[in-house]
Amino acid sequence: MVSLGGDGVVGGARPTEFVAYLQSPQAIRDRSRALFALAEQDQLQHFRYYPEALPAAADYVLAVMRQQYPNGDVPFHSRWRHFEVGGRSRLDLMEPALSTLDPLEQARLKVDLAITSVLLDAGAGSQWRYVEPETELEFARSEGLAIASFHAFTSGLFSSQPNQPWQADAIGLTRLTPEQLGHAFQISNDNPLLGLEGRVALLQKLGQALQQKPLLFGTNYPRPGNLVNYWLQQAPDRQLSAVTILQTILQGLGPIWPGRVELAGTNLGDVWPHTQLPETSPGSSLIPFHKLSQWLTYSLLEPLQDLGLTITDLDQLTGLAEYRNGGLFIDCGVLRLKDPAAVAIAHPPSSPLIVEWRALTLCLLDDLAAEIRQSLGMNAETLPLVKILQGGTWTAGRQIAAEKRAGGGPPIQLASDGTVF
């Protein structure tokens, strides 16, 4: 872990204040735009930006949205969509047993499921497949990870209580082994999954983090689902800001991220330096993305809405800086590598090339969303970014990748440790 010290001021703010800023969606946009401004001047090291290609990219996404959702009823981009693949909703399979629980416990269970599944959602690689035992349907990538994690959850893999298998608790998570998860995910020499050890370590650290914050996760068998109780306390008028959900996730789950930048004693998570941002004070070169944390936030909205909460400030969250959204802009010609040979090697998340790509992706998602809303005569309230992602950019990114490359992989190779993409 890289530590950036702690006593000075950062941009006029104390380090603790700057940490709080880096955990805000506003910082994600501000810091990404700093790199985007360099792209507009063609001063970035790795990418060249072609703004004239953005309208055609928007048209491509809009065509995909109309194809996928011809009636215009686009749902949220969340983990729940992946539980619905193959013509059936896995949550419906749980419904008879769920209906015997009170609404609060149903919400806790869904939060347990969503958090463990999202934390297992980093890129699987192109070779791995999961065959669902009950249906014999085969799934890959995000859908495969979702279905595999769903069945692992319902089998009690993350619970320490045999009489309550449908939960994830601190003891069950800390005891998880690579062998157990590998078996649940059908991993073998012929069916390799990227980042198995990293995924297990992440869930083990989640179990440890649950024990450290009883205010958020409870004291008896701490579990992610107890966040529901905390959020209800933050919403006396039944209104809860999406930003509050994100910041709770960042603060509560911050300790689980491995080997990341640390500032003022805080593990910043999905936050990375870039060499072209001036290092005038500790933290001034950093760009936050919080991809999995925002994906998780989006995936928690529906269980909370089912409890009767109204989610506010939804469009303050940003797009997701991952390879489907980023690949869309490369495959549509909005972004191009200055050195085409860079596609020949795999790049880690910390590399300046990947940091650039992710920052530009976030800015372009906002700009593309504005183009789509203008075409449809809608606004951020009637068509929030979370629906454009679903409708949308993620699906379009996958579709154009399949058109461009056998296997539909990303245009740039990623060295994944199972905790970022």
C-alpha cells in the first residue's frame, strides 16, 4: 500500500477533508475532467480524442436501447439484471421462502446477496464458463459470475449458521477458502477464472471489515444486510440520497481493498495517481473511480425501494469506469491509442494508460448521455445515467466488441487481480 502521509494540507484542505472529497461523486467527475481537458488539447500520453465521432457513438447506443427496450421502459443497471438471464428470474425461485420473512429481513437478505455477488464481479476472462446445474444453461463473464454467486449464496457458502444459509456473515466470509469458491464456480485447469485468490481475499477482508463497524453491520453475526437498518435511520422522511449509500459503502468497505493508495490513514480503494496531474501536495495527482462501489450502490437501490424508500440524487453518481463502457468509445472511434502496439500487452489498473482510459470513459459517458437525452427530449430526472448504462452503453459496448473481435473481449488487455474491473 502506498501511503501519502498526513499532516499537510491538500489543495487548501486538511488530509481528512480531502479523503472525504475523494469519496464523493463530484471528485470522480472533477478529477476525470482534469485529464479530459488534456485530451481536448491532445496532450495525453496514451490516447487521442476524436469528438466528431461522439454523435455516431450516441446513435449506436440509442439504437441498442431501442432494440433492447422498444417500449422505453429501461430498468436500472444493476446486479439484479444478471440474475434474470436465461429467461428466468433467480429471485423468483427464492420467492416462496422469501415471502415467509418480514420485509426488513427480505431487504437484508437481498443486500447480503448483492454485495457478495458484486464483489465477485470483476472480469472473469474469456475462457471461464459456468453451467447452471438446474437448467444446464451455460453462462460466461458477468452473467456467469452472477449465476454462480447466486447459487453459492443460496447454498450457504457465505453463512456460518447452517439454519440460516441465505445470508453472508463475518464468520462465514472470513472462513471462505479458494478451494470452496473454486468448487462453487466450477473452476478447473480447463475452466480457469481470473483472480480467484483476489476474489477470496476480498470476501475474507469483507468479513473482517464487518466486525470493525458494529454501527453499520451489527454486533451479533455482523452482516452486510444490516446496512439496511443504518440507512433507515438516515431516512426519517423515507428519502435516502444515493450519495449517502455510496459514501456508506466507501467508508464501511474501504478496508477490504488490497494494496491501494492510503491517505491520512485511509485506504482509498479504487483511486489511482496519474503522472500528468501535478503532485503539488499529497493526493493532488489522484483520480477516484470507485467502480465496484458505484456498481454496488446501483445494485442496492431496488431492495431499498422495495422497502418504500425514495432514492434521491440518483444522477449525482457517475458512470462505471470498466472495459465495456470504455471499449465502446474505442470501438466507435471516439478514442484511439497513440501507440497501437500497446494492445499487445496486458496493463494493470495502476498503469497511466488504464487510468487515462477510465477517466476519459467517465467524462464521455456524461457527454454521450447528454446527446441521448437531447435526441429523446428527456432530462436527467426522466432518463438518469443508471438507465443509460443499462439500456445502453454497457450492452452496446459488449455488442460492438463482439462485432470487432472474436470472443468479444475488450480492445485493450487488462491485468486483472479480481478486484477492479
